[in-house]
Amino acid sequence: MISPVIAAIPSENPEREMSKLHSVYAWGVVAVVVLSTLFLFAFGKQNWQFLALAWGALPLVAFLLFLKAEIPSLETPERASSVLGLMKNKGLILCVLCIFLGGASESTMSQWSSSYLENALNLPKLWGDLFGVALFAAMLGAGRTLYAKRGKHIDRVLLAGMAGSVCCYVTAALSGNPVVGLLACVMTGLCTSMLWPGSLIAASDRFPSAGVAVYALMAAGGDLGASVAPQAVGLLTDAVAQSPRTAALLSGVQLTAEQAGMRAGLLSAALFPLLGVVVLLLLRRLSPVEKGSK
């Protein structure tokens, strides 16, 4: 809901304001991961309830701030048929697919990097959390902040991000060097940084008069990708790790079944940004942004 609110606020460059909004999310992730990791390290996992109570103050503060915030008027569809009509548009369907695959690419590495670094590359959990999740989020924020300051040509940025994510996933999954694997996980944050907000920008450029409905459909697509993809990777990881064939194939190889499963799962995740490249090429062909519309 905050995305259409930001889009409705008059600005010289709405694209950069949207990127700035999502960069704040990334920096929030960095703060939460670092502070939570340090708290659990200092006070022990048995005191996790106090950590949860402390973070519970954040939505309360947000609630109080929103009570006095001035919300601009938003364009909403008067009839459900208007939304259904939007859903029949091929360009919008491709935009939703784009944010689905972008959310999948971002969330899979975000949720699996710590476990992957710990189990597949034998890094301690503390460093997996700090250097995996926190640095991933830091690069996520850096990419969005950079676009907020100097960004343009969002379609090109999206294509570069999807292609770069494919390379990072493949490198992380196949590398036997912990440093290279760590760098690949971290750089995935930079590559995926604009996939979610960039998809919103691409949709708003193509459907400027659709209002909140487009943002709602896009958010649903992104959330679906962020929830389905990590779960699918987890199922594949378990299937490979528990398969009798895996143990037979690993005879003479210095990999455990669990490590092989995690590498296979992470390698399969490269399919999401790879499909994203295809979707973006179709979007640019079937629904180009009209010159002078921005």
C-alpha cells in the first residue's frame, strides 16, 4: 500500500522516489539481521521471546506515525469489472510475471543464503547470518539507493539484474571456494535490488491511469513469488538430500548429501531470473513504453 501512496505524491522523478522507498526496506533488513544476530549471540537463543517483544514496538510506532500522516488521494477502480479488464491485458500479465520472478529471485537467496553458507560452504552460523543475509540486504539497499540518485532506463536495469542474478546463482551453487560462494550470494543482492521496485516502475510507466489496482495486482504477484519460490527450493533440496541415488553419486566426492541438496536447490533457483529475462524481452516487444509518456 505504501508504493501507490509514494507514487501519488507529486515529484520531479517518481521512479527515483519509488526506488528510495524500497531502499529503506533493505536498510531496515540490515538493521534487524545485525541487531537480532548480536542479541542472540550475547544473550542466547533461549531469550528469543524478548527479542520478538522488542521488534513488536516497530509496528506500534508506525501505527502512531500514520495516525497523523497526510495520505494523498488515490485512484481506485469504481467497479470490479475494471480490475478484471486490467487482468486481461497481456502487458500487465507480463509485468505481474516479472515481479513474481523478481520476488522469487530476491527472496530465495535472502532466505537461503545463511543456511547455504553454513551447511554447503561450512561457514559458522554467525558469519553466515552477518555476511550472508546482512551483506545481501546491504547490497540490496545500495542498488536501490544508487538508482534513486542516478537511475534511468528501468527496462535495461531489469534485464541486467535478471541476467546478473542467473550468473550469481550458478556461481554460488557450483563454486567450491567459500569466498567465491559468499561473494556470489552477496552480489545477488545487488543484481536483484531493482527487480521488485523496478517491476512496479515498469508497470506504472505502461499503465499510468490504472491507479491502485495495478499496485495491488503487482504486490500480489511479488508476494506469491517470494513465498512459493523459497518453498519450492526447499522441497527440491530435501528431495535431493534424501534420495538414495544422491548417496551413490557422491561416493568418492567430498560432499555430504545435505550439501549436494543445497547446491542443487540453489542451482534450480537460477531458473527464476532466467525466465525473468524471457518475460522482460516479451514485455519490451508486446508492451513498449510510449515515448514522451514519462
